[in-house]
Amino acid sequence: MTDNSYANQSIACTVTNCKNHNSTKNFCSLESIKVGTHEANPTVCQCTDCQSFEAKSGCQ
């Protein structure tokens, strides 16, 4: 089980359905994250993804 009580103030996050989201603040509870892309040639912000995202149990 992930301990999401830690708030890494270097990684702001508002994705509350991620199990790594701090439960009381808008920060990630991980020490670091992996950012990637789903495009062969990314040209805009929407082409990037937080590849450290894990859905909370019960989220779809």
C-alpha cells in the first residue's frame, strides 16, 4: 500500500484519483515521477503523460 501522507512540494499534482496524490494537499507523494509521451513526435503539452500514475482502488 502506498503511503500518500508525504507531500513532495517539488511535484505539484491535482489528480486526486491517483493513489500517489497526497490526501490533503495538491502534491505527489512520490520522491520522483516518470513523464513520458504517447505520441511519436510530441508537439504540445497534451502529448505528455505522468507515467507514474496509478488509479486509486475503485477508480476506473
